[in-house]
Amino acid sequence: MTPSTSNDLNLIETKKVQLISIIAQVYNLDLLVEIENLILSTKTDWWTSISKAEQTAIDEGLDDIKAGRLISHQTLMQNFNNRYKDL
């Protein structure tokens, strides 16, 4: 499940802070290990959570790196500034 609004994100951040506070008060190692295992078992691979277009763009970027098709950030910014100097 992914959050759809900034309100959802705010609720998630609030809940995370609450959980951190609760967990900080736990001194039972077995319980902490259970919590850790639960969290780790529900983690999803970020690759599967992004769109096919994003995966393709990343793959193309990696191919560019392997092929040596790179420019520095400084060159990119110079090209950008030259192209859009009227903005």
C-alpha cells in the first residue's frame, strides 16, 4: 500500500515516531527480535514498487554508464544554462 496524499504521509510519519517511542521503552530482547523480523519480512524490493517506465529509464542510464556515455554535472548545467538562458 502506498500513500496517496500528503495527509497519508503525515499520518505515517506520526505513527513511525510513536512506534519509535514505544520500541525505545522495550527491554525484552525476544520481543525486539520479533519486531525486527516482522519489519524485515514485510519489506518490499523498491525495484518492484516503481513503474516499468522508471525501471527502463534506470536500465538505460546503467547502459549509458557502461558505454561511457557520460557528462559531468558541470557540463550539464552549462548546457542547460546556455539553452534556457532566457528563462
